[in-house]
Amino acid sequence: MKLKDYPYAPYLIAAATFVITLGVIKTFDISLPVSVTTRTASGELSVVGEGKVDVVPDTASVQAGIIVSDAKTVQDAERKINDVNNKIVSELEKLGIDKKDIKTTNYSINPNYNYDGGKNNITGYYGNATLTIKVKETEKLPQVINAATQAGANQIYDTQYILDNPSKYREEAREKAIQNAREQAEKLANQLGIRLGKIVNIVESTPDSIIPYPVLRSEGIGSAETPNLSPGTQTISTVVTLYFERK
């Protein structure tokens, strides 16, 4: 019986191809991830490349909290919160922070209760507000924190360094990944004694987002001391898989 007439011939051929491929990879000491596929008559060579870019964050963000706990009326709570809010904005503008980069992201006023005689009695009001501040000159972040606390903010949190426009760095990482994949493909082709054809497909895998670099969280009345902060670096990476024709 000829091999082509044998009912399990396709499976035997596939298994033999897989074993030969593993043998080639082992013989030439090829580092994974590298894969050889045979989805077409001439076959394809797929190679994975990675690109990384280390970037110093160009923007900072911080939230300043205002808490009022001893207001007699709702209007009194509003007035106290607004007074501190206006002082913070005024001090930040002196540092060159644009008013459009200062945003109120939380504002609430609630009653204080005292349970007495079988019922709840309102004894006063407490309120809080949160200002989210975007700092485009990262070296000013310590001054911004100090100015906000001196103006009356009694909470500082969600302080972080971020990239305002990460897309250009992703493009740079992609270019590096493609170059890395090309170099690996050429090296592998030389080792296997094959010729590379054109690229027939590209698959990219990139993280959905960049995790901001957190700095600190501080509660309580701020002091006159300016905190020491450093933006560090963030790594943007991407992985591409290039599929080459094999000549």
C-alpha cells in the first residue's frame, strides 16, 4: 500500500513535520518564541519581536481634598468649602497652573446626627470636595502639593506621574519590535538555509493602558515642608509577530 493510500497518512506527515521542526530548533539553538508553520504550499516563517521604550513621565496629577466637619448649616458648609477651594485655586494660579487644569471631581454636604430620645437629631453638617489638579511641569508637583495644603486642603491623594500623550512612544516601541523581529527572521533564515519572501501578515500585542506611577497618599493638615518627589521612568512595550513567505 502506498503512503498516500494509507488512511492516517496526513496525521503521520504532520507529526513528522513537527518532529523535524523541533529538531531544527534544537540543532541550531533557536530561542523561543519562534515558530515555523506550513499553512501554504511554500510554508511560512513566523517570528516574534519585542520593542521597549523607557520614558520619563511628562505630566503629574494630584487630588486635594477639602473636609469641613463643624458647619452649623448647609450654607455654612458650602461657604467654608468654597473659601478653601478659592484659596487653593488662587495659590495654584500663582504657580502657573492653568485654571482649566483644576477640576472639581467630588462635592457633597451631609448632616451630622445625634441619636437621642428615640430619634435622630441633626447637630450640624459636614462636607467635602475634591480638586483634581493636572501639573504639566512635573518639577512643580511638590510646590503644588505644598501650596494646596497651605491654602487649606487637608487631604492629598492619588498623586501620580503620567504620560500625557503615550501614542508617540508606542509608535517608537512598535518600530523597535518590528526591527527586532526582522533581525531574528534573517538570522533564523540563515541558520536554516532558507530565503525569506515578503511579509504576509503582522499581529501586534500591546497592553491596553499604561499604569500611572503612584507617588504618595497623605491625610491630615499639611506642613510647610515641601515633599521630595521623583517621576522615575515608565516602560512602554509592544510585541509583534511577523509572518514571512518562505522561498
